[in-house]
Amino acid sequence: MSDQAPAPSPLPRVLDALGVGERDIASIAPLTGGTYNTVTRVTLTDGRDWVVKTPPSHTDALRYERDLLVNEVAFYTAAARAGGPAIPRVVRSEADPAAPTGAYLVMTARPGRPWHEVAPTADDGDGPRLRGELGRLVGRLHAVTGPAVTGPAGPGFGYPAEPFGPLAPTWRTAFTAMTEAVLADAETYRARLPYPADHIRTVLAGAAHVLDEVVRPALVHFDLWPGNLLVTGEPGARTIGGVVDGERMFWGDPVADFVSLALFGDIERDRDFLDGYAEAGGKSVEFTDALRTRYALYRSYLYLIMLVETVPRAVGAEAADETWESVAPHLVDALDAVRLGASVSCRTRPGSDG
């Protein structure tokens, strides 16, 4: 057992930078559910209600997790352009010189409880209606386009925190760097995967050409599981009160958001969501063979992250085994879909022999 004292909380420094003293604070409460940053809700005596996120003091993390809160600030700032009250507003974010792992973030709190805790259903009239509302909200977010890359005018793809270097000029380049990073992490941490990392690299590379269909860097949250969707209101009149935890966002293919929106499921079966999404964008999503292959690529990426992150998180043997049992079969299925999709798209590409 280590005798080293735990690092002091950065929260007092953050509040001091905002001019908030003890007499200004009505309550402070830690928020659970996250697995990386420390999250605290701070309610002030004047009625202001904030959520403060501070980075961890440790440096064991995946490569893409460098300066995650830079991504979150970018998400909320960009999402504000899409309108709607569900998006938190950034109050302040800046580097904390006493924290070696990144900046802190202060944002407005949003009302509601996580979707999976509320569990809206068709029986109470909320489930299908909320899925449609969510579809419209996500459709508006996906209409937001990312910044141009430095140099010649053009789109910029990837994570705003630039953990792998500047934003890339093509989605294929950006996504290849993203998948290579998590596979390198798997090798570094000796994470348990259903196939060797080199085999997975080969499978993903075989379908990379479908990524060239994506020419606009859309705002992608990439973590829209029910825990990050807040639901407020009484049964029969519930609404989405907040979309939170945008720290894993990137500029890329909007189809990537469908993975967490139907985690371990099939977004094609969620007609309520897709109908709402079409209303926001003005047209239905066409699930072509190429789009399904892209979807399978993004499923593979998320499932890889879920398996690999258990090592630097030090979740323990029992939790790691539970993650393996729930995620590994879906990674195998996704990689099979990538392989099949690559084969089909290669036969149907212009100039092919098929």
C-alpha cells in the first residue's frame, strides 16, 4: 500500500479563478457515472447551477484521451450553433497549471435524470416520442460542420484536441489514425482482444475505401448512450433536458453516432429515431452497403475502446471479465460485417471485375 497522499482536489482553485468563495456556495456534490474526469455539481447561493469537470491526476490513458476536455468545450461551443436548450453552456475553461493532464471545464447544469434511470416506454407514451425528439436533436447537431484545416482551404477531420497531430484533410486519414491509436494502446497495455491487433488492422484497412464517401466533417458526439442523455418532466410529458459528456466528440462521419445511439443493437430498427432524424435533415438515411460498412467500422472502433480502456482504468478482474463477455462478441460481429462489406463494396466499385 502506498504512503503517498492523494493529490489535492483542483476544485477550490477552479472556483477561486471564477471569483467564487465559500460564502457563495449553496451546495457541492460529486456526480458519478463517468470513468475518466472528475465531475462535481456546484450550486451557488444566487441560483447559478454549474457542473465542474477536472481532468485526472494520473497519466494512464488511451492515446486519444489527451486533453479530452478540449473536445468537450469544442462540442458545446459548436452545438450551440445548432440551437436548442438541451446543450450546456460553457462558463469557463482554461488550463490549470497545477494539473499536468489538461484544462478544466465549468458549464451550466442541465435538468433531468439519465435516460436509462427514467426508462421511458411506449406504455407511458414517452418512449417513441422521446426517440423521435432525440432524432431531431441529433440531426440538428450533425448539420454543424467543423473548421477548415490549417493551410489550403478544406475540411478538417478528427479530434479537436489533436492527440495525433493537426486535423486531417480527409476522413479516411483521420479515422485510420484513430483506429491505429487504439490498436497501439492494445499492444502497449496488452489488452485482451478476440484477434491479434495486426489481424484487426488488416480487416479495418480492407474497408477503408468506403470512408472516402465522407467529405464533410460533421459534429459527432460519439458517446450518446442513455447515461449521457438527461430526461426531465412528468410521465406522459417527458422531454430531453440535456445532452452531456461531449468529451469524446470528433469532426467526422455522422453515421458514427449511430453506434452509441443503439449500443449493441441495430439503429435500422429504431424507426422513431430515424424518422425524427430525417425531419431534422430533410431526408431519410439510406442504408446502402457502403454506409453499413462504415457503421461496422465505427462499431469496431468503439468496441475496441471499450475493451482496451479496462486496462489503464484498472477496473479489476471481475469488471474486466464482464466487459469482455458483453463487448467481445459484438466486436467479432462488427469485424465480420466490415470484412463482408469490404468484399461486397470491392465487387461493386467502378472499375471492378464484379
